[in-house]
Amino acid sequence: MKKKNSASDEKSQEALKQSGEIPTHIAIIMDGNGRWAKKRGLPRVAGHKRGVDTVKEIVEACAEIGVKYLTLYTFSTENWKRPKDEVSMLMRLLLNSLRERVNELNENDVRLTTIGDTESLPLEVQKQLSEDIERTKNNKKMVLNLALSYSGRWELLEAIKKISDLSAKGKLSAEDIDEKLVSSFLTTKEIPDPDLVIRTSGEFRVSNFLLWQIAYSEFIITETLWPDFSKYDLYDAIKIFQTRERRFGKVSEQINKNKKEKGSENVHILPG
């Protein structure tokens, strides 16, 4: 069952809502599970299991503060290159998490969706995903979007193939191809582009994640490893986001109305 927020939590969330805009869509590159375990002399699986607990906390916090879409980089196409034992363990962990957490998603009014080459996942995982997506399809508060067997380059290649096929059949001309059309062929076609991208563990790279969609996203890098990332770290990231001036190629005078420019860097680093 979902735990009731403490008075302190409710106060923090209300202050965050009052201090500025809550990002509509947050995307997170969850990094550092293995390093978290290594620092403690534990097997990598311990870090991944702790990371699943962090997912639960962040999903609930995002739903409570008004985030409408949360995309989590759960398993990349490059992750298939990891040792077979680790990949197998990750798939079991994913399967168990899907089975155990679907009721919590419903309690929090969260709808589950996925992006990526999910047909490459084990059949048992595919079946459970399909069942959970069906069971949560009517939930309204937030969309939890899992990037599974996902790669930004894979996604763009798939879109190019589909557009090329239509063009070859005479159903599209070169003049028809614009940003809106390309976006309509991406796996995220029903989801707005991320306002905020958070990467844990201090790494400065996007790791083939949402390459088209993050063109104007704000970035926050935290040195905190994913298993240690808490809702309070999330709140701090959102507070920084709220200080950003998002110009989208324009000048300040066009969009900044009676608002002092504060912290308009595209990338901000939070200490661990």
C-alpha cells in the first residue's frame, strides 16, 4: 500500500509547487547501480535491487507533485552486451518488479507505457508488460514510460525506414518531411518532449537516450548514484529547473517577462 506522506513531505511538495513550474515531462538516465554495490563490497545485483526501490520512491514523488510524464532509461540496447548472467538477472528483476508493482501503479493512478524494441525482450517479460499496460491503461494522474531495449539511434533509424518506405510508395514527397512528421514516427509520438533530463552518477553523456526529443531539454547532472537518489534530490533538481530561462532559440526580451535571469545554464551539476 502507498504510505501516507508526512507533514514535512507535504510541506516540501507544496513549496515546490508554489515556487515555479513543475516539469510536464522528466526523463531520467538512471546510472550508478553497479558502482553503488562495488563501493559497499556487494555484488552488482544488490545495486540493481536497491535501484528498483529508488524507482518506486521517484515514481510516487513525481505523481504527487504533478509531473505528467516520467521516462526512465531502464535498459538500453547497449546493455545487451553485458555479461549474460547480469542480463539474465536484470530481466528477472524487471519481471518481478512488473509483477509486484502494478498494484502500486494503480493506487497512484499511474499509467504504464514503454518505448524501445520490446520484441527483443524475453517472452515472459513481454507478456507481463502487456498485461500491466492493459491493467493501468485508464489511469490519469501520470504516465510512467519505461525505455526498454531502447536506443535513440535505433528509434531514428526505424523512423527513417518507415518514412523512406512511404516515400518509395509515392505516399510522401520530400516537401512533406518536416520535424512534425519525423516526430510522428518516433516511439514517443504520444508523449511531449522532456522538459528536464536528470542523469545520476556524475557522467556527462546522453548515452543514446532520446536523441531527437532532448534538443531543448534542460539538463541536470548529479554525482549521486541512482540507488541513493531520493525524492529530495528530485525536488532539488526541480528547484534548479525552475530558475532556468528556457529561450528555445529566442532572446530574453521575447520570453522573460518581469523575471530576473537566474541559472540559465543548460547543464547544472548537483553534488553527491
